Amino acid sequence: MKISTFAIEQRIAAFVKLGQTLKLLAQTETWNDVLQEAYAHNPWFTVDNINFAWQIIVQNLQANELFNWLQNYELTQPPVPKKIGVLAAGNIPLVCFQDVLCVLVSGHNLYLKMSSEDNILPRLVLNKLVEIAPEFASKIHYVEQLKGVEAIIATGSDTSARHFRYYFRHIPNIIRHNRNSVAVLSGKETAQEIQLLADDIFRYFGLGCRSVTKLYVPENYDFTFLLDNFEPWRERITQHYKYNNNYDYHKALFLLNKTPHLDNGFLLVTQDPAFASPIGVLHYEIYQDIAQVIIQLKQNTEKIQCIVSHIDLPLPRIPFGQTQMPKLWDYADNIDILEFLIQLSAV
């Protein structure tokens, strides 16, 4: 990694310190107030899910993690920092953090339009960063409209992504759309692997692009074994009223429409070719030949974020239980944000 100025070293050091600060903050008496405020604002942000997201950020801001990430880039000081707009999503806690980190560590100026669903935690984190390194105060801007920015990083649905691409067509942009994650099962998974798969499915209630929403299973797959090993999640899931409302709604639809499905009391499992499944529902497809699964996955790379499997597939895959633990280099939609920002520095 080539670092040409002290300012870059200072920024990296500030983020290392931020990780330490966030870790300590989660151990203070005031942390519970933060959790309750965020949950009251967005009931999908449970204590468990906020703490999990917070822990992943703390782990990623360790010095060795930052170095392993940044050593792959020619990181230099932008001659003239650009105004980078970040249009944040709000589906899971602090989902915008990687975008924010990339903009600030690259030396550009951040113009952040936070999601109304997640505007408490990002501001808290950035306030802590400014306390650590006051130089960031002039580089962080909270905005309601992204006018006058010189590049944009936006996340939204397939419909909103088409709108963003048109609206921001005149400036460099990264526009993300809906993605989901899948698991390819052999039928020989251990109980521990299926329990870890449950983490990939139920963490954040399946609201993230890294959430597994569809399974590929062989013929005569043992769904009883699968559902039995999802049981450790029962208490956490069934205590959440919004999740239960979705589960009850789709159960009623399945019964009304006589849609074949399996039901363990907190998850509906149904055969469906779609990658995206509603909250409380898990899709599956049956395969006879794994080669056909591989072809389908290759044909749908733009719809898939993660593939979970212990099968030796000719595709990038993730071990069971790790989809919700991305490293700094695990970019959403597999688009290298930092390289995008570094290229802007040369313009």
C-alpha cells in the first residue's frame, strides 16, 4: 500500500481508534439507551441485531483488517476531493457504514442522505469519529437532497435503482439493486452446518442482501432434519411482532390459495423458483444434477449476493453461518467501491 501523505495515515489511524471507541461504548451504561432509541425508531432493529452489526464493524476496524484491505490499493491523497453522495439504505442496522468508510478513507467529502429507517446509529458513529479526528468535521455533510454532488453511491430496490440510474446518469455512479443469497445443499450437511445456515436465514429477519432466501436441495431431501435444526431460532423469531405478522399473513395466503408448503410454526418453506422470498418464507428448488444448478447460478449473478455451500462449486461460495459477517473487501453487488473512489481522485 502506497501512502503518500500523513493525512492518509491519520485517517486510517482514526478509524482504528473508532473501532476501539465503539467497542468500549457498547460496554457502557448508556449503551442500553442507544439500543432502545434505535429500536423505538425502527422495530426491525432489535437489540440482538444492532449488537451483531456493531460487533462486525468493531472487528473490521482492527488495524490488521484495515491493512489487509487497503494493501491492495494505490491509496493517495486526492488533489481535489470530490463531493461524494451516499444514498443510504435502512434495511439493516448501519448498512451504509462500508460506503461511508470508503468515502472518508479515500479522502473525499461525504454527502450522506441517511435512510429514515436508520438515522440514529450512523450519526452516532460519525460523531464519535469527529471526536477522535476533528478534521473529519468539514468532510461530513448530512443532506436531505443530493444536489451538486460529483459522484453517487446509491442503494435501493430494482424500481428505485432504475430511477437513480436515470437521475444520476450525468455523474459517475454506483447504483445497487435488489439481491438475495442462496444455499446449495447436498443433503449430507451436519446438524451444526444446518444450525449455522439458520443464522444466514434468520439474522436481520432475512432483510439483508446477504440473507439466504432460497435453497437448492437434492431429490428426496430431508426437510424434517432441516427444520428441526432451525429450532434454536424459534424463541428469538417468535418474540418479534412484525416478523410474526408477516409469517401469519403469508400462512393465511398459502392456506387460502392451497399453496403446498411446510410449516414449523415460525417459517414457511415452499417450492418457488424466485430468489427473493417474503419475510417469514423460505423458497426452495429441487435439483437432479448439480450442473444445472451451476448454470442457473451463473445466469443470475446479478441477482445473487452470496452462495452458501460445502459443495465444491466453480463459483465463489461462503461457509455456513458467515454470510452476515462480511469483511471490508466483501462489497455489496460485488462492486469495488474503494477502487471507484480512487479512480475519481485521478479525474
